[in-house]
Amino acid sequence: MKYIALTGATGLLGSYLLKDLLRRDIPVLALIRSSRRESAQQRIEGILRRFEAQLGRALPRPVIMETDLHKPELGLTKAQINWISQHVESILHNAASLTFVADESGEPYASNVKGMQHVLQLCQSANIRKFFHVSTCYVCGLRQGVILESELDEGQEFGNDYEKSKVEAEKMVRSCRFIDSLTVFRPAIIVGDRHTGYTPTYHGFYAPIKIVLPFANPASLPDDLFKKFSEALGMNLEDRKNFVPVDWISQVMTHIISRPELHDKTYHLSAANRVRIDEMGKVIIEGIKKYIKRDNSHPAMPAGPGDQILSTFSGQMGVYKSYWKDDPEFDMTNTIQAAPHLPPPMMTHDTLLTLVRYAMQSNCGWPLPKPTVIENDVQAVFEDYGNNALQNSNKELDGFTFSLRVSGRGGGDWMINQYNGQIFIYRGLSSSSDVPLMTMNSGTFMRLPDCADSDLNWKVSWENAPAELKMKAIQTLRDVFSKTAN
């Protein structure tokens, strides 16, 4: 069973892609970095727990490798690259910088252009020849009219460095000779989940909410506040923006990724309608008034715009000035043909209000949630076991071998080999269809030493293996626990 490598799995779109790929039983290698507060495993665990609570079911866990987009081959070791060459068939490159104006750190070019170069280096070293790339509709720059999915470099001017960097990145991967299959996804402006409003990031659409919120008191918030501030910045309130919900984008992308006959095309992912800036502003003010906590934490706002808030609005929204321009129409012929059962969504008043409600109720993501605590950590059991556990294997395995997928908290994918009285444990599922796959949830795994055989019958399932092998595998896992305990 071959893996798909995913970059940017902890971002808004990346987290939904991770969830939707795992739901389809597509094994994932998550190439991510740790944060200041959480390890890479904790970051992934927190994301999947939230989706599990929403779905009411346990999800598999990806294999995780810590990477750095700013280093050649993403900073991976030779052993890790060797593992990737054996287990990974394709890469879904989603990581990117959303910086609009080039800064001292070199962004957005450091991540979007140089980062692409490093990803392609990894692909060449690991012999990955199938590439899925997340670009953006806004590679069109300042062009107007209808933008075709087949178009890229038309000599257009750009509104900001982000657009320019994404064009350079897309051109780079298109010119790469060792990539045999390239599928490009170009989303419009990604916003939260259309059903729940969920988002962990608050850019673009959410910028006015973050600016107004500290000053907002529902009793003194003028209905035309956004209009006044926008006019002060010279924004055209009749301009339209193409906001598109993350859940729909991920569903369409996962559908296309899972069907090889749909690969090797470019797909625009945009909404069925564009939202006028003045209508967006009205919904934001309505949502702030409706959902703000009604206490004394927000001071009353002066009757006029107010110098302080106008200065804040102008400073922060000015960064996005090129962003608040009239969007062209994005042709979606390929997308509609590929996923007719997933029509482009309408961004209605109620949908937009759902986005504002979530932003208000989550206080735009502040304070940050507590770091995730890893429970039922299967990986820790195998690491404690020792005996070359979790190492890479280059040899054909003799003896009794099976793949193990543990879903739920602390789960993951492993291949286990019992030979000459020893047990060897390796990361990832076997790519051979001859190796049986055993699946269970992490709660069952942790109870293995004490469970009666009959208790496991309905919690452990096999694929491609006779039922009598189940107890042999269970005994192997119990031996692992036994050695760990000693």
C-alpha cells in the first residue's frame, strides 16, 4: 500500500486534506515541522482529535517526519529518504507562505519558490514521479475577464509578491523533467468550513474582524463602519471577491487524487458566486453585533470612525490593498467535469455569517489551545520495545509478517516481522498485497496484554488473510508488551 506525502498538513487546507485522505484509507506521510509549543506528533494528534469528535469515529494516523521547507531535501536524512523511496508513490505539495509583501526573511519567495526547489530535490532523490501541486487562482495577477485553467504565464502584472511567487513555483514544477504526472489545484480565497465555520487561521476575509473586534461594542457599532473605513482606503465597495470554503476544496481534491484518470490536469477551485466587498462588510458588522460577548470588555466606540481604529484599520488593511481588488471569473470546466457530484458552492449570506460566528466565538483563535497530550501512544510502546524497532528495512522479510494499522489516539502504521524468535518492527504499512493488514483502535491495542480472545473478535479486523492468523498476530503483539514491561 503506497503512501502519499503531504506538506503543510497543519494548515487550514492541509488539515482537511489529511482528514479526507485518511477517511478514504489512503495512507499519508505527513512532512511537517514542530512548533514552539508542540511536537510534530502533537500537532497532528490535535488536528485529528478535533475531526474525530466531529465525525464520531476514529481515524488512522499518518506516518510523520519532521521537515524544514527551507533546507535541501527538506532536511531529511538518508535513511528517511530511503524509506520514502520504498513507501511513497506521490507527493501533495500544499505548504506555502501567504506573505503578500516581501519581507526581510525572504518570504514569500523563501517558502514558495526555494521551498518548491527543495521539494523537487526530495522527489528526485526518492524517485517520486507523481506530483500534486496546490497553486492559487491568483497566478492570474491583475488580469481581468475569464481566466482559463490552461493559462499561467500570459505576461500579466501582479498585485503582490505572493501572486508572483506562486507563478514562479508553478512554472518550476511544470518544467521539471523527471515528474511524469503533474496535477495542479488552484483554489480561490480559502475560508473556513461552510457548515461549522471552523478555521485555525484568520487572514483575508477575517482581517476586518480582527481589526474591529478590540474596539467593538454592539451598542455603538455603526452599520456603515466598514463602508466608512473602506472608502478612507480608496477601496471600491462594488468589487467582488471569490471566497471558497475549505471543506469543499478538500472534498474535490481528494476525489480527483483518488482517481488516476483525472490526473494531469489543472483545476480551478472557486465558488459559484463572487461576494461584493460592501456585502461582505455588512455581514461582518452584523455578525460582530450578533455574536460578540455582551459584557464590559469592549469599550464604547465614538460616533465617528475614530482616529485610533481608523489608523489600525488603514495600517493592517493597507497590506491587503492589492488583495481587495475585483476578482476575475475563473473558468472551472475541468473541475465541473471531474466532480459533477460536488458542484461549486454558493457563498450565501448565511454561509458568510457562519464564518463570522465562528471567528467571534473563537475570539479569532485566542487564546491558543493547550498543547495536545498524547494518549495511548502506540509508537512509544514500539520504541520502548527496542530490537531495531521503527528502523528501515531494505531486505526481503522471512517468517511471519503482517501490517498493523492502529486508528484513534496515539495510533499509526507499522509492519511487524517475527523471525527466529525475534520481533522486528518497521514504520509504515507494507506495499505488498501479499502481506496481510490488521486493523484495530488504539484502546484495543493498549488492552491487548489483558484482553480475552473473545473480546478481540469484534474489535480486530483483517484484510487479505485467513482468520486463524489473527491470534498469531495478537500473540506477537503481546510478546512486544511483555518485553516492554520487563
